[in-house]
Amino acid sequence: MKALIIEPSKLYQEILTHTLNGLDSEVICTGRADEARHIMASQVFDCLIVSMLLGDIAGPIFCAQVRSERRYSQLPIFMLTASQDKSALEDAMKSGITEIFHKDDLSIFRNYLCTFEERIEGKGISGTVLYVEDCPVMAKMTKHILEPIGLTLHHFINAEDAIESLSSQAYDLILTDVILGKGMSGLGLVRALRSENSPYAEIPIIVMTGADDTARRIEFLHFGVSDYLLKPVLKEELLLRVKNLITHKKLLDKIKSQEIQLRRLAMTDQLTGLKNRHYLMSEGPARVSQSNRHKLPLSMIMVDLDWFKKINDDYGHEKGDGVLSEVGELLRSSCRNEDISSRFGGEEFLLLLPHCNETDAKVMAERLREKIEVLKPVGVLITASFGVASLPLDHSYTFFQLFSASDKAVYQSKSSGRNCVTVCAVTDVEGSFI
């Protein structure tokens, strides 16, 4: 960033120079407006930093003179002042000042300059843009503006091909013309992307057009475009609008990703990676109801590690955690995608198996019992007791009744010497237990 400081105070010149040098900026200082105009005649600056009072004229008068020249119409001008006079500050803004900062708190000005430098240098901008434009000249100009700052543009000359590309490429922004020649128009493209249940409804859209039609602009806004620009578009304006929309989208994407992660953590047992009791109690009843409604088989297997308290007492809780973790991985890898494998609590695990009848569930439980018996997690010999219960197809039972049956079956396995599989019919239990 290159800045011209017009400040009569040598002290403030040094302070501002030190501030800008910390931002890796090139700085030139002067105290007078006539000297500043002479410097500006031979050099190009990214911004001017002007004091309210200069050595020869008032700062706002100098700013008005600068703004009167077309080549400086977009040049950012920042004013530093100690004045609190509202009328004077309003007059300064009317003269063309971009923003006013107070000399008693330069930290605010420095923070602003940090973001300003990033903006003019194009820092922090990355993303993929879907660009729909049938005019080669306009497409070349737009690419020349956006690609150097780190954006990747996928250019299409018609809306149909652009829509097709959405199935294979994720975009951070869609930039489209209004009139696209043959085929779908820009408004048709927007309607398709903003239609009900569209997976692309949250991608920001900028519409660019050479004709300012109020009714058309309102129609585009009605269908959910994010911005509407008239050609020819100022380079700086296009850059800022594109950056703002992409930054906003990425922020929303990050928030959504964090929400998904939080939901995943909320329903996952952190030690074993299996679903936790909370998830089981919310999802289990729905799975059982679905099986009852469609008369589909469903089974539950409860797994209770034998003598687990003794393992903790003999080897310590760290070893005990290792046992639980490895058993959890064995159970998870032995289940199908549609199954629910969960740690119910302590050393108890519960598997909910849709489309699995009692015979198949018993076979699976016996297979798991054998695997656990030879697993030796963290070098410790262990066994487990199993309880199996299945939904009968001729009558509806609740999740809690199914749980009670599998819990009763585990108790019978424990009473029978442990390390075995017991099946209990739901009809053999009454009420619910949890």
C-alpha cells in the first residue's frame, strides 16, 4: 500500500509513518496542500491521509479540490482530526472525505488500515465463481478483474451448461448477465437456482446488465439475487461486492460446518466413537415404529462386558478405557450402515438392527461373542454376555419393551455363567425399563 500523508505536525507525521510502516506500506509525508498536489502529479497513491488543518489551507478545501478531478473520484481520503465539532465534521464529509478518524485513538485508524490494505491488495480472496456471459469482450474484461486476485472463474455462454456444471463443481458465487442469447435467460437461470428445494439456493448471485429496467430489477430481487449491477461496472465496486458476498458465504459455510460437528459430537460417545445414549433414545423409538408400521423384522443386541470392574481395579482406568475403545471399534466395524451401534453406558453396548430377524441376530451375537473372546484389547483377556430380542411381525411393541427384553436376556446370560448368548421374547416381559 502506498499512502500520502498531508499533516503539518512533524510529531504526527512520525506517528503515522510508524503506524503505516508496520503494515509494510510505502509512505510519503508533507505538511502543505500545494506540496501534496505537486507530489500527486507524478506519483500514484492508494490513499490520502489528511489533517483537518494544513499548513496553507483547510483540509476539507484540499479534499474538495482533489475530488473535483475525475482521476481522483475514487481515491480513498481519510481525515485525522482532534475536533468534536459536529458541523465541521459534516462539512468535511461533504467535501469528499471517505472516513474521519480521531487523533486521540489511532488504534481504530490502524485497524481500519489493516483491512483496507488487505482489500486493495486483494488478500484473503479465494473462491470459485460460476460466470455466465455470452459477450466475449465483457467476459474477458471481467476475468481480467477477478482472476488476478485469486478467484477461479468457470465461464459459460449459456445458462443450460452453467446449471449442468453445478452437479460436479461447488461454487462460492454465481455471476450472470441478463440477456444470454439463445436458450434460458439470466432470470430463468435465477428462477431455476432459487426454486423450491434447490440445493443451490444459498449460493450468492450477482446479476450484471447494461439496461437499467426497474421492473426487471425488482423481479430479480424477488427471486432472491444477492446483488444487481449496471454495466459498465467499476473495477473497485465489482471487486468489493464479489469479495463481500464470497466472504459472507464462507462464513455461513463455516457456521454450518460447526453446527454439523456439534451435532455429531452431541450424539457420539467420545471414548468409543459409537453413537451415545442420547442418540439411541431419540432415534431408536423411530426405527422401531417404522418396523412396526411396515411389518419389517428388527432386532436388538445388548452387550455387557464381563467383570469389567475387576479390569479397572487390576489394570487401571486407562487400560479400561482402552478395552472399551477397542470393543467399540469391533462392534462398529461389524455393523451395517443402517444399524445403530451405541455405547449405552459404562461397559454396556447396544446394537439396533433393522431388517434383521431373531435367527440372524442370534448368529451375529454369537459371532461377536467369539470375536471379543479372542480380541485381547490392550493386551487384556475379556469376554462379554449378550442379550437378543426381536420384534414379532404379528404385533406392535415399543422400543422400551424391546429394550426390556434384551436387558432381561443379558441378565440371564450373566446368571448362566457369562460369555454366552441368550434370546428373550418381547412377549415374555411386561411394561418398559429404562
